[in-house]
Amino acid sequence: MRAAAIPFAFSAVTSTAAVPSPKRPLSLGVIFLTLYIDLIGFSIIFPLGPDLLKHYLAVDGNSGVLQWLLTHIHSLSRTLGQQESFDAVLFGGVITSVFSILQFVFAPFWGAVSDRRGRRGVLLLTVAGTAIGYLVWAVSGSFWMFLLSRVVTGGFGGNLSVATAAVADVTTREERSKAMGIVGAAFGLGLVTGPAVGGYAASFNLLARHPSLAQYGVNPFTVPALISLTLCLLNLVWIQRRFSETLTLAARAEARDPRVRNPLAAILGLADPAVRRANLVAFIYSMAFVAMEATLTFLTAQRFGYTTAQNVGPMVFLGVCSIITQGFIVRRLLKTMEETRVLAGGLVFSCAGLLCIGFAPAPWLLYVGLALLATGSGLVNPSSSGLISLYSSPAEQGRVLGIFRSLGSLSRAITPLLASVIFWAVNARALFIGSAALAAVAFGLSTTLPKPVK
């Protein structure tokens, strides 16, 4: 949820499946909470981009890293013939990309470490590291400190892949993909909650009442940062008290050396062509979805005149539909349908939804497209992660699912900027036609995936 040089195999194969292990006591509740809290902290920053730019521009916009960054952003804005307000869009994209690139690099590493050392210890370490990143943000009186906070939180963002691997540890093969729907529901709920919390918390500026706090690095965004920090600390306590190790000693003994220095090398190291192809399907689809996600507010403002407040509606609607699909509908479908069929159906729904959004002449049709797309993504995400898990052995769940999350981070690093450029330099319809075409390509590849052994 970011390639052409990777030697993906496209011929249908039968994947090597591990012998089902006995079902162990479930820890899905703590896993859900871990993911939910992480996604809240991750997305709290989403609505703050323009205000972050304004603040740090006033603080140190005439020197250092920020001056260099703004010089290049201004140049791109002029090339696209856009107003200066587009600078904030590009600035937000760059900040998001820094975080996502770090996750792309480190997600396979943390996943592989958890295969050797166990999930619980790695979860505690990564959540603690994320908390340190939020603490740095809380005292980021300068832009370079803020950038450092994004580097730290991105580097320790491996708890997503580790928690997803824990789901694979505690479920039987028959339940695997259905349980992945819980992961998707946590993502959807976190991405709905986080921006709302961030927008509200940003209205509390500690410097307005206590200007002297600026000498300690306190800034207008300290309150959102402290909320994220508090959530991380609560998560640490929850994991410490309630999370029991999910990975057996036998599985840890079979795991590979966790020293993964190059994420692309990790992808190339995937031996099973079915795993490679499923990752390719997920990566292509992620690019299509993120392109919509990055430009939806531009489209609604341009076509329907939506204000910032009105733009909350489509995003919340998309999130709620996704939560319903992943939390309830997909679990029922997977009782009677194979993951490959659910995946293919989700890609068809997504393709139709993207075209509907791109050509919507009225708000009601926009919401129809969002419902189709949310249904599609709600089917694609758990079925694709479930397939990747089922194609892999118990000893490599962390590494393989870490690569899966890593590719999702790569799509989030490169797609927002690319999609914004296409949106403004060409038009919205071209962007959404292109996104629908990506979903169609992913559908074609999905039809060659083998049926998983359960």
C-alpha cells in the first residue's frame, strides 16, 4: 500500500506450501491495536502540509536544506504553470516520500529480524524507535530537526510488516486471508482517524500562550506530535503486557540471516515465482490507488468547488467503505471463494471505480466511484497479502511480508509526486485513465497466479 528490471516470472506455477501448523492462541486484538495506533500516528501529519511549509519557511526558509528544497519546488511549479499554492502540494509530497523511502529500505530488514528473533521483541523495538521520532518532532524548532524526525519514524516503521507476519503466525492456512482483512480494517480505520486528530490537534498552538517555549524547540505542531508520542507509549505498554510471542523456536531456527542491506536485492532473492508475481500485482495496484489518493482533493476542488472542510467527506466515505469491506465482506467471501478469484474481482471493481471517479460530472457519481474503488481495494489488499503469506513458508513470513510492505512504501514514495505532476500538467481524466489502466494490468497478471495450497 513502490520495478521493470526485476525478473518476475509470469508463467503459472504451483507454489511450495508448508505443512499446516497447529493453531495457536490468537493475538489478533493486540495486533489490530498495534496497526491502528501506528496508522493514526503516521497519518496525523497528512492535513498539516501547508501549515508546516508556512511555519518552517518563516523560521529558516532562507538557508540550509529547506532553501535548497524550496528552490527546486519553485522551479517545478513554474514549469507546470501553477500558482505558488502548488508549492505546498509538492512540499507535502516530498515529506511523505522521505518517510516512505525509509520504510521501503527498512521493512524487509525488520521483517527478517523478526523471523530470527521473534515478533514481540522487534515490535517493542520498532514502536519505541517510532516514539523517539515523534519526540524529536515535538521539539523540532528547525526544519532539519523535523526532517530528522521523519527519518527516525520511517526507519523504525517496520512494526507494520512485523505485526502482519504475526497474523500469519497465529492463524491456520485456511483462515490466513480472512485474518488479513483485520489488518486492512486497521489500516482503513487508522487513516480515517489520524487526519481528523491531526487537524484538530493542530489548532492548539503552545507557543501562542507560552512563546518562551520556542527556545526548547516547541513549535506549532508539538501537540499533534505529543499525541502521536502518547499513542506509541500506550502501544508499548499494551505489547509488553498482552502480546505473547507468536513465532515458534523451530520456525526461528529455519529463518535466513536477517542482514538485508538492499531492499531490491531482497525482492530479487524471492525464490518462488508465485510470490514475486503476487508482489508485482500488489505493487502495480498500489500505484493506481495511491495516484487517486494523492489527487482526489484536487479533483473535487477543481471540478465541484469543494472546500477543505467539504473534502473531508469523500475521504471519510472511502475509509468507511474500505473498513466495511475488509472487516466484514471479504471475510464472508473467502469462506467460499479462492483468494485468486477475490483478488481478480477486487481489481475489476477498482478499475470501474477509478474510471467513474475520473469522469464523474456530479458529486453523486463521484461517491459511486468511491464506493466501487473502496470495495475493490477492500478485496485486493487482504487477498494479495494472504496469497503472499500462503505461498511462503512459516520461517520467512516476516521477510516476505516485509518485502510486500516495502513495495507498498515504494509506491507511496514515488506515486504522489508523479500523480500530481500528471494531474496539473495534463488533466484529471488522463490521470484516472492511467490509474485504471494500471489496475487492468494488475488484473491480467492476477489471472496467472496459482491456487494456494491449504
